[in-house]
Amino acid sequence: MATGAEQLYEEILRRNPGEPEFHQAAREVLESLGPVLAERPELVEARIVERICEPERQIIFRVPWQDDAGRVQVNRGFRVEYNSALGPYKGGLRFHPSVNLGIVKFLGFEQIFKNALTGLGIGGGKGGSDFDPRGRSDAEVMRFCQAFMTELHRHLGEHTDVPAGDIGVGGREIGYLFGQYRRITNRWEGGVLTGKGLGWGGSPVRTEATGYGNVLFTAEMLRARGEDLHGQQVVVSGSGNVALYSIEKALALGANVLTCSDSSGYVVDEKGIDLDLLKQVKEVERARVDVYAERRGSSARFVADGQVWDVPADVALPSATQNELDADAALTLVRNGVKAVSEGANMPTTPEAVRVFQEAGVAFGPGKAANAGGVATSALEMRQNAGREPLGFAQVEAELAGIMRDIHTTCAASAEHYGCPGDYVTGANLAGFNRVADAMLAQGLI
Ligand code: GLU
């Protein structure tokens, strides 16, 4: 890390104690910035890096609600409005017991650069709550969402801050959140949330977009090496939205998907994952992956301890959560001949594991680039809402494919320009950073 960046990192540690995920995300970007700061002294003078690392606004609030037994529950809500140089704050809401300020800041920080890479007009933000939707009834989830939006609504707006989903926030939650926003504000403001239902302002392909986009990015990385996904063995972790639609797209491109997982363990299916069955178990019944193995018959096995990374594969798509793939897992994948790893989740690969992949010459797609298809399609949803002009599935899917191709080209060109060809991590960080930095510089000291 350059000396200035090292000092700034020390200051980040001091001023943001107890936020290891945020430190990790900031460090990764700071480590990449050397070449750009050497090339652009005006950015150093304007202290753009210091400004980018500090959120424009952080909102923390109480969310009181009543469960089905009539007991009062108290959760904590967050929205970190990180950077609006390129557009309204944009990024999902995560409902998971692990959510705290450091997690939201890491996600928001990554979101700035991810959104910049899409080439669209969206700033970076993220939010959520330590509320755990698992095991809660629909009525409890609704009451929680209504309580959450009762505070959050005053900070939102289609030109101000536009949340969407993330872990624990899907179509059901977005529906309840949108309903409460509409009730409180008396405005039918479609562009204030994305991931809406198709009948009321949602965009085709938004549900599928993060997983589809990640597989399209993987295909681009393979194409740059003269290969494609056809016939490749793929391991996917997770079984939420990103995992399901990664599996769907990988299958459509002729790959064979061997695994999925959740926090209880993983499933390996020798015949390849049966996506209809998995969707039934996870999306309709909201059950765990062992139920999939039980119903699938002899080809599938549920493994309670261990990780999908133990299963030999050509391609790995970590699609569950942060830091789920460590150096030991990376070494196992490399030993088993993995060619490409692409992050469907946000920061699922530890820094040490990223190093293992890069040193072994594995194509590695960082989440900022590889999973940007979700938020890019959110921006297409905002465009449709603003123009009151819905698009068809095929048109949005074609736009998504074009965006993912462009992101791959941008990252590859940026890596080449800064002297590290094939390093998509540095390429993504520097291309995203340059776009935000240019806008911040032009807009003055704010
Ligand atoms: N939560 C998603 C992400 O990590 C999507 C955000 C959005 O669509 O605003 O990028």
C-alpha cells in the first residue's frame, strides 16, 4: 500500500472501531489505488480518497414492532447513504441477525464502485436491520417492514435514495415496504424502491439479474481465455436469489451445476442440481437444503459439515455471504483444477483466498464487477418507472448482457492500463474509483 493510503487505513481503523468487514473492504480498495494516485495528483490534493471513505450520511434507528404473540420486539435499522456523486444513493436492504453498522458500511462502500462500473447514474448506499425473517410469519414480516419504513421513508425518494433487496429481503418484503411508503407519503412513487412485483412497476429480469449477470461475467472471463461454460462443472454456494439464478443461467449455457448450500450444510448432486425442485424447496416452502436432498433421491447427498469448495469443479460461484471462501478452501479448489471463480455474493472471498487464486492464475471476478447485474437492472427498473414505459423480458435481458460485457471490458482495459493484465480486482477498483472521483472533483468540495 502507498504511504498515504497506509496512513489513511490507520485512520479508518481508529475512527471506525469494531467494523472488521468495513476495514477489509476499505483496505482492498486502498491497496489498489497506488497507480491512479501516482497518475492523478489532483485527486490527492482534493483528498478524494479520504472523502470517498467517509459516508455522506449514516442513519441508525429503532424499529419497534409486535410479534404474533403480542410481544413487543425491538430491532435496529440502518441506512448508510455513502456517495451520491453519480446519482441517488442506490443499494439493497439486508435483513439478517448479523447486520450491524460495519456490515452495512462494507456493503455500502463496495456499492459505490459497483454502481459506478455499471456506467449508469446511481450513487452508492446500503441498509438493513438485525431482524431475522427466518421462522417469522408473513404477518410478522409485514409488521416489521411497516415499522422499518415508518422511519426510513423520510430519508428516501426516487431522486434521493432508492433501496432494493439483499439477503433476507425479496419480493415479499419489497411489497410490504412499498405499501407502507405509499401509505405514509400518499405518493405512487414507483422509482423509490426496486425489485417490485411485475404487476406494479417492477422490471422483468430484476429477480434473475444478479445470478444471470454473474454467470455472464464468468462466461466473459472464460471467453477472454478462449473457453466457454459449455460442459464445465460448476459449484455454487448458497440457495437464495443469487444462487438460484446463477444455477439457472449456468444450466442454460450448458454447464453442469453440482452443489448448493445454506447455513445448515451443503448438497452435492451427482446428476446435477434439479432447479425446479430446489426452487420449490427454497422459494415456495422456505425450507432448508436437506429437504432437497431427501426428495431428490440417490443422486443427491446432504453434507452437514464441510463446504461446497471441497467438491472438484472447473468453476466456483460463491453466492451466499461475505468471507465464506477462505484460503484453505481456495487451495482445495486450485488443487482440484478450478479455472474461474466469480463472486455472486458481496465479498465472499477472503483477501488471502483472492491471493491464492491470483497466484495460481485462476480467473477471478470480484463482486463489484461480477454481481453488478442486479443493481444495473435496478437502474433499468428506475428508468422504466421514470418514463412510465415498461420493457419486455427479452429487451431487459439483452441490456443486462450488454452491461455485463461492458463491465468486463472496462475492468480488463483498466487492469491493462495500470499494468496488471487479467487482474479484475484492481481493474474494477480503479475503473469504478476513477468514475466517482471525476464526478466528485467536478462537483466541488462537498
Ligand atoms: N443488493 C444488491 C447488491 O448487492 C442489489 C442492490 C440494488 O438493486 O439496489 O448489489
